[in-house]
Amino acid sequence: MCALENLALTEGYTAVGGIDEAGRGALAGPVVAACVVLDPQDIPSGILDSKKLTDKKRRSLYREIKDRARAVGIGLAGPRIIDEINIYNASALAMKRAVLNLDRQPDFLLIDAVKLYDISISSKSIFKGEDKSVSIAAASIIAKVYRDDLMISFSRRYPQYSFQAHKGYATEAHRKALKMYGPTTIHRYSYRPVHEAFEQWK
């Protein structure tokens, strides 16, 4: 999991950032990206793709990464931006915002799947990067926990949707709620189930 980072360091780079996002497939809420610059001498153990971890383990690692990484940046792109420029471009925008929000800028980026063309930092796009790079896996944990907490907060505003349970993804319960109550301001209207519910309620 450290091979890509070690290769970048042997090539003369001094600070490697890993980038990943959470929420690309959800029907509601923002897409959240994180960029994590780990300390090569102080990497928390147990870092894996966030989808392979329990919520309890993710939250434990979230705190460790925040405490021990050299820098952590988070960027968001909201539902209206997603509707306007599509989810791929919105994910790229959130990733760029995550880099800009770092206290310390890296000189090399490892990015999960997405290519960032209009950024001055050298980078490499890695397919399924969360399984191949500890930095990308760390970013997946930060993005996932941060977004989950956002959706839990939205559940208090829209209790009928139970966002705390499904985090905005297209579960059967979420689809039923869409039909029963109609879309909210945090739904992505360009996504078919939301658009169909909007047409029904319009």
C-alpha cells in the first residue's frame, strides 16, 4: 500500500498527497473529496479502502489520520453544482477544493480514478487507487466519515428521509420516501429517481 508513495519519494518528491471522494453515487447530498498528506514516518496502521472498514474502525482511523497526517484538506461540491456540471466534473472540482484547503501543499498527488488537468501539482491517476495507495485509502476514510456526518445532520432537517441510515444512497427506503414526500433541496435532480419523483410532485 506504500509502494506508489515510496516510488514518488525516490523520484525526488517530498510530500505526497492522496485524493479520493465519497458520495458519487448518492441521490442526495454533496460529493465530498479529501486530500491527505501522510507522514511517511508515522502512518497509522490498519488504513484500507473505507468501504472495507466498519463504521467504528473508520471513525477511529479518521481521528488518527487527522491527528498524525502532515496535512488534511476537504472539498465539497453540492447538489446544484452536480446537476449543473455532472458528477464526474463535480467530483474533480471537490478534489481541487480539497487540495486548496490543505495547510501544506504536496508536490505530488495520487488520485483515485479522476484526472485533474488544471492543477499545477504533478499527479498520477490510479484506477481503484484506494486498494493500491495508503494515501488514497486514508483520503477515502476522511471523505467518507466527513460526508456521513453531514448526512446525519441533514436527517435532523428531513427526518422523514432517514438520511442517517442510508446517507443519501438509493436504497429501497430512500426511493419510497422520494415517492411519498417528493425531493428536498439537497437532492440531485439530474439523477433519474429524483427527477421522476420531481415530475410526479410537480
